[in-house]
Amino acid sequence: MNRPEKLLRLNLILEKYASEWPITGGDGPFIFWQVQLNALKSDIANDRVKLMYDNDDSRAKARRDYHRALRRAFWRKLRYKLGAGCNDLLPTSRVFKYLDLGKRRELGLQDVPLDKIVGSTGRMHDFDLNFLPRRRENDGRWVNVARARYRGSDLSPVVLYKVGDGYLVEDGNHRISVARTRGEETIRAIVIEIDTSALIPEPSCTRLGYKV
């Protein structure tokens, strides 16, 4: 049993004695118990505050993760500039112009491999192909998502379009970025599959498996 639990249990005992001890002459043992009870309540409050601050270092951890992700994004960008290959997310607008968006079906809630998510709606300049953050101005939202993960909060599923072998993000870019930074392999997602019969099969750096 830790100190806060011990104090809370002792608090209940003292309250019982303070309420049941007979009051005689306005002083005596009752006053003693009341003084001890008030002091104990103060200790409990202080311990609760201390425990709260000791346990809630999620902001510091989240900011540490964010700056680490920024550094990884910088070196990754440099490596691809010096070499070859793709490091950019695929814009959904570029893919959708080849597709009949009326031909879609909802696949429901699924666990999707994070490395299969290769494109984004409106956020392709904010994250690289590994969903590492590229811009410091994203830190507030990113850090809040990371804090929620450290505190064990349940986050809503992301929304993805399934196109061929890959997935494009409709909603949840920051959640995906945080998950990848934490080394996770899958993410819970609501998946909408788009018909790809109009696309030409061709392996490419986009990982969709089609020429776009």
C-alpha cells in the first residue's frame, strides 16, 4: 500500500473516532482527534497534488517525442535528397482524378498496417512518407495527441481510403504520426475502399501498386 492509500485509510479511522468520541465540556479527546484529522487532511491534499504532478509528465514526454521526430524527419529528408526514392506523401487529389469515387464501399473498423498508409488529404506537406512531422508549427496538435496516448486516453479511429495496396488519410494524420513515432505497427481505422479498375497496375514509389 502506498503512502496516499495509507493516509486515506487513516483518514477514515480518524473520522470515525472524531464522530463517535463523546464530547464533554467542549474539549478533551474530541478536540485532539479533530486537530489530528485536520492535519491529516492537509497531508492527504499535499500528497494528492504531489502524486498528480509526479505522474503527469506526459507533456514533457510528448514534447521530447515531437522534437525527436523532427530530427528524424530532417535526416530522412537529407538522405533522400542525396540519394534517390520518394519521401513525400501522395495527395489524394492526385489519385482521385483517375477514379470513379462513386464506386466505393465501406469496410468498417479494421487494424491497418501503418506502413501501408502512403497519402493524405491536405496534409502531404506537413508529414513525410513515414509520417514524421516536417513543420514546427504543428507541435501543439501533435503534442496533445501524444499526451493523450501517454495518459492512456482512448482516441477515435482514423478514417482511411483503401486504394489498391495502400491507404490514403481522410482524417487522423497526427494520430498516425504519433503512432509511427511510438514504433507501433497498426492503427485502428474506419476504412473506405475505392474501386481501382480504372488505374494502370505499376509498382511505384507511392506503394499503391498503380501508376498515378
